[in-house]
Amino acid sequence: MEEKQYLMLPGPTPVPPRVLRALAKPMINHRGPEFKTLLSEITAGLKEVFRTENDIIIYPSAGTGGMEAAVANFISPGEKVLVVSIGNFGDRFAEIARRFGARVEKMDFAWGTAADPAALEERLKEDKDKEIKAVFVTHNETSTGVTNDLKALRKAAGEHPALFIVDSVSGLGAMELETDGWNLDVVVAGSQKSFMIPPGLSFIAVSRRAWEAAEKCTNARYYWDIREARKYAEKGQTPYTPALPQLTALAESLRMIKEEGLPRIIARHRRLRDMVRAGVRALGLELLVKDEIASNAVTAVCAPAGIEADAIRRLLRERYGVIVAGGQNKLKNKIFRIGHLGYVCETDILATLAALEMALIGCGFKANLGQGVRAAQEVALAATQ
Ligand SMILES: *Cc1c(COP(=O)(O)O)cnc(C)c1O
């Protein structure tokens, strides 16, 4: 039998059949009326997910392209920025800003913990001359499976005039985020996480204040120039040839999101997280992060003493067709990460846990056979009662 795969990654995530069919549609003229209709439908759908009236620009790029656009358009060389980092993706924002010539101050928190809003408040209060032009925050840190309390962090920034720039590539659509309600200036998201479409698109929501910064920004930019994108968006186009299949797919996935409804989608992600956590614990394994900050999108599991995380992953893949992610950077081979965002259901989690039990036994760990699945079933049942 051709190997069946369970893609349990924090991106790319599984693509629903409806969306796969949409990907196969013939190309259209990106300067014609059909495209204008498509773009306006997509933009309206994205605004609902972002919970915003702000403009949303779509780039044909990986999520990191959206992050780069969020630096290139709003931060001028020599300006000071504060990057709050709790892991690999926070570090990436700092590195991008550095390469664009910003004076980067990093506020680091230990990997596996969340950012402390009080520390941010304190730091910004010290900035009497308002030197800091932007604060960069990761909403959901995919490398550790920690979700920052974005609302509290935004509140902590208070009246400080710095732009508040958020990477929610793995957060948006899996957990609560209120672009307008929380007064977020720039929010970056990507296609291959909770949007259930293949990699290749990034989205960036831009507030009025951020547009003002973009006008004044002295960075060189051409492809990423967000002002150009806005000019074209006004006539229902993009400056350069868009990724048409991805956009057709996005229109379909946004319909699915509307049908299920955001509150139910978020509740589903929370339930899947709780199933994974209960299951992993019942198996006798440890989780990297505490319950209070645990992500709806991805769960980091510590490999048991004496067993390499990558050995467990290999067996999961080779014998059972279950694909989970490894640890990044300093967590390499120490953890593995189970993605549970996008087109994922309870049965996928049960299958993953059942396979994990067997893979652990294959690696010589005395897993409590059946206990992981059972604990997850109890969580799922409790949610329907
Ligand atoms: C996936 C992800 C990105 C973008 O990754 P790409 O590989 O560039 O698409 C950025 N930030 C976070 C938090 C992510 O999870």
C-alpha cells in the first residue's frame, strides 16, 4: 500500500480535499475582472479572521517574507526597536531588524516560558525620550509551543508611541487575536498554518499609524514596498503576478472557516491541545511548557531520559506514517513537536497518540500502553457532554 501520512506538523498543515480541488482551477488574468472579485472576497474573509478593518496586504511569500515586510516598511535604518523573544521566531525578528540596520534591543525570556508584560511595561516606561520606534512580539512561539498573552503585552505598552508589530503566523486562526480590539499596528500571518492552504502566501494587516510610518520609512524596498501594494489593491490588483492557485485555495478555505465559525474553530484547537497534553502525560512523558501558557497550535514533548527525540520521530514516520516536528536550535533532539492546527480533528490526535505509544515502546521506553489514547478520549468525551 502506498504510505498514508498523518502530517502533524506546525506547518505545513494538511490541506482539505475541497481546498486541493480549488488549487487545480485554471489560471485567470490577474489584471481582469475575475481577479478583482477574487481579491475582494479574500480580503473581506481575511479581515474577519484578523478581526480588523485595517488594510490587509497579501504577499506571495513564506511567512518570513511577511516578517521582512513588517521590518522593511516600518523601520528606518538607525532606528531603535525592542524585540521581545521567547524562542526561535522571536530571534528571527531580531535578526531581520538587525540586517535592515535597526538598533535592536532584545528582551529575552527563557525558551519554554512566556514574555512578562510587567517587564515590557517597565522597559517602555524607562524610555522617556521615546527612542523605541517599534516593539516586536511573537504571538505563538512555534519552536516551544508557548503562547504569549498578547492582549496583556499590548496593554503593557500602554501609551508609548512605538508601533506594536506581531508575528502571529502560527497563532492567527487557532487562538484569539483581536487586531482592532487590542490595537495591534501590524499583524503578520501565513498560509500554511491554520489557513489550511499550501505554503506560499503571507498576510500583513496594517494600521493607520503603521501606514504613516511606511510613508516616512527610508529603507530601500521594491518587491516588499507596501505602498505599491496598497495602490494596486485599490483597483483590485497586486503589483506583481500573484500566486493564483494559492489565492483560489484561500478563497475556498476562508469559506470553510466561515462555515465552522471562528469561536468554534478556536474551541476545537483548544480541545485538540488538551487531548494531546492529557495523552502525553498519561503515557508517562513530560511536556516542555506549563498549562497556562500552552499553545493551541503545537505541543512540545520532552524525549524521555536516554532516548533521542529524533529516534522517536523516525520510528513514528517509518513505521506508522505519522510526521511530527523536531526541536529547533538548542532544543534539537531534546523535544519533538506535535502540530494540531488547521485541518485537524480529534481522530487525528487519537491516531497520533496510539502511534506514539507504539513508537515509544519500539524505542525501549515503557509507555503505558493504551493510557495516552484513553486520556485523550476522556477529554474529547467531556467536551461533548
Ligand atoms: C511558521 C512560522 C513563521 C514563518 O515561517 P516560514 O517558513 O517563513 O513560512 C514565522 N513565525 C512563526 C511563529 C511561525 O510559526
